[in-house]
Amino acid sequence: MSTKKNKIPKSIKPTESKQIQTKRFDVRFYLTIFISVLFLSLLGWFYYHLLYSQSQIVVTPQPTQTLLPTQAILPKHSPTPLVLPTKPHPTQTHESNTTQTPIPIPTPLIIKYPTPKPQKQEENQTTEQKKPHITPFPIATPIPYDTHPHFHGGRPKVVLIIDDVSNQTQLERIKATGLKLTPSIFPPCAMNMHSEQLATHLRHYMIHLPMESGSPSLNKHYKTLTVRDSQAQIEERAEEIRRLFPTAKYINNHTGSTFTQNYNAMMMLYQSLRKRGFVFVDSRTIGSSKLPQITRQFGDRYISRDVFIDNIQSVVAIHKQLKELVQKAHKNGIAIGIGHPHPATLKALSTASKILQSVDVVYIDEVFDGVRGENLF
């Protein structure tokens, strides 16, 4: 007998049948996973809502009490809610005198308040107690506008200020003249970054503060104040000067023609210096200075330079300027001259006894503060 072989259709190859079976298996596998995940999700959702509905508590207000519209039901740690009378009072609006019926009170809401944390309050109190108590510098005692200078003996007074002092050698040369010359010391600068130490043993001195001029070459001085400086920058500079020179009272400007004629900048500086106990002396490097206007607004006396004595560096020229200064002193009772620690200036002052014999040369605080200045050092 002959056996007949099963014939495979030519249209379906063995490899293709295996692929079809594999695809059917993949579809059944992923479908099973999807159904399982869906069933578990529905089961979890059902248990969640079952537990939530059992744990939820509904609170209703008492029928005999009326709550404020904005009042919520408070937790146990909160204070007792405010209860209004059951019979509401009529209210009035600010626009008319007609009475209005209060708006019906809505159903109170359930609001969860966070648990108070008293520890934070204790920490804040501890921080506030740790803050140091800072005593500010006493307010300046300004020189009133109508107050006349103090005169000892009734003779005219001459104040001679020597600007640009930055080292001990200059102070020794000033002392050697035998006159009561008031040195005006630079704050720390390139010439001496510790110039504040010069004032440690001085009884009468001033501060020579660099301020913006019309010449860019003169504005390169260390920490020169400019009209572009903000209020905070000017305040910081004034505070620094007070810290460096705790016993100083008088300040005059080094250059400063641009700064002193700018009203806003000069007003900010004047206020900052005044509240720290300083009196500003105008070197008057420009005729349009705003200091006369500003001091008048504060009711303070305007103090300014009358004569520059050493614009020309020669003894003869300086003696001529000193004569003009003496004439102003006889006319006004007091005159202020400004010079510099140049050799010619100090030599001219040392040999000017005849020129100055009719006046008293005094320190600036002798005139305006009424102190006796026996010795500079």
C-alpha cells in the first residue's frame, strides 16, 4: 500500500504559520495584563471611596446660634467661635441712613487650620533679644544763624586754616610758626592711608574732604565725592569720616567747585554731616556755592573762607593777601584765610608778626565754640 503525504497549501509557508501563532499569543498575553490592571484599579477605587465615606464627619450648626458669615468651624485647639444674638440688629450704610436687612448666613465651611507652632515665636523673641543696642552719635549742635562769634578781648579775630595736611612733618612745620594755625587733615588717601592717626593727639583740627571739581585731573583723589553718588553712598562716607575722626567737628571741602554748586548733592551731604555732629566750612572754591542757601534753610550760621592767602607761591604775595585778610577782620570782626603747607606759605606766616599785630590769630573752634585754645598739640 502506498501512503499519501499531507499536502501543505502552497499559499502558506511553514515560517509564516509560526509567525501567525506567535502574534496570537502576544495579543492574548497583553490583553490579560490590561484586564488585570483595570480590575485592580477599580477594586482600589471602590475601597478608597468606601473608607472615605465612613471617615467623613458632617458638622451642622446649632439652631439656637448664629455664626458670622466668614466664620468657619474651628478645630479643638482654636478659640471658641464668636456667637451673635439670635435676633440680628439692623445695619446702616455710610452712603445713606436707610436700614438694611442682613444677608442670610450661608452654611459654614469645613476648614482645616494648621497646628500653631509656638516654638517659632520663641525663636523670634530670642533673635530680637540678641540684637545689639547701638547708640547713635549725638545730633550736631549747629551754630545758629543769628549767633555772633565769641570774642575774647574785643579784638578782631583771624582764623588761618592750613589745608592738604597728610603727614607728621607738615604738622611739625605748622607748629614751628608759633601761630595758632588750624590744620585741615586729609582722610586716608594715597599719600597716607592712615592719616586719621595724625589727629589722635590734636586738640584743634579739621577734616579736608575731597569733593568733585570741574577739572577731571583733580578728581582722582581717593574716595572723592561726586554729584553722581547716591544718598546711601554719601551716608556711608559721612559715617566713615565720623568713625575715623571721632573728636572732629569742622569739615571743609578740598576742591569741590562742581559738588558745592549742585544743590541736591550738597543738601544730601550737609544733612549727613550735620546729623553726625559736623559743621561744614565752605572753602568757597566757586562763587555759585549752594551752601549759603542750604545753611539758611536749616537756620545754621554760614561759615566760609574770606581769602586764599597762597595762590601765588611767594612771601611777598602771601603777605599782601594777609593784609587783605586783616582788613576784612577789622571790618567784620572775624576773617577766615586758607593756605597750604608749602614752604613759602609757612615762611611768610612765620615772618608776618607786624601784619598780624592788630588781630588775634585763633583756632576756628575758639571763635565759634567759645573754647580757649592754648596749645594745638
